[in-house]
Amino acid sequence: MSRCTPETARGRHVFEIAGYSLVRGLGIGNYIRSGTFSVGGYDWCIQYYPDGNSEDSDSNDWDTQSDEEDDDADNDEGYISVFLTLLSKDARQVRALCDLRLVNPATGLSPVMCYSNKKASGFSGEGSTWGSGKFKLRSELEASEYLRDDCLMIQCDLSVITGMPVSQSEPISDI
């Protein structure tokens, strides 16, 4: 018998946008990037599009737990968009699981998950992204508890698969 036990490195990053109203109106397709953070030996960032991203970047590997999405919409107008981006220059075929959430600035809690990939997703190299062009309807965000004192916080919980070692055992004796 042998056994494969994937090894993971886990990390969390919270991106705070203080002055939400000042970045709104940046324009569709324009983003603000978080500071760089490292998980699993790779560098990452969160890209936040206050006016949405023009590309349809939602993936079937993402499980939305938000009911605000309008599947008939052709673009991301009216939504904020959020993506996790791999920044490491020499990275190839990085596999990761990710949860993206909004954090209540008053409590620091993030009880509702907005997006999560159901299975490990492959990042093919520098600049690879995963996320949602329709992360949250802007009108609902602006009326919610997640926008307080002109502050928005986005949390990324990331698990990077760092190895898949297989243990070898002694052959079973015929005794």
C-alpha cells in the first residue's frame, strides 16, 4: 500500500481600501492592486476593480455563495470585480485553493464567503488570475455592513499545493 498526502502552505491577506468613494469612478477595467504577499513560495496580490472588469473572467471552478449575480448580464457594469493574481516571474503550473470574502470593517469578521474555487485551480504563470468580474453588485455593497466609514476590506484565504509526496511501504509478506 502507498499513500499520497498533498502538502499545502496556507496564508491570509486582507486588502483594505480606505477612501472607497475616492476610487469609485476609476473606470471599467481599471484596478487597484494590493501589496504583494507570499504563500507557498510564490508572490500574489489581490486586484480590485471598483467599476468592474470588462472581461468575463468568472470560472466554473468558482462557487459563488452570493445571490446577487445576474447571469443575463453581458458585462460587469454595476459590479465590483475581485481577482487573485500570481506575480512570481518563474512560476509554472501552481495549484491553489482560494476563498475571497468581504470583511466587516467594524467587527473584523468575514462571515460570508463571496467566492471559493471548488477544486485546486491551476495558475499557469506570472499574471495568471482567478476571481470574479461579478464579485458583488455595487449598489448592494454600498448599502451593506461591509462598507463602513468609506472603508472596504477584502480577505483572501489561500492554500497553495506545495507537493504531493507518495509514501512507499514494505511489500506484504506471503507468510
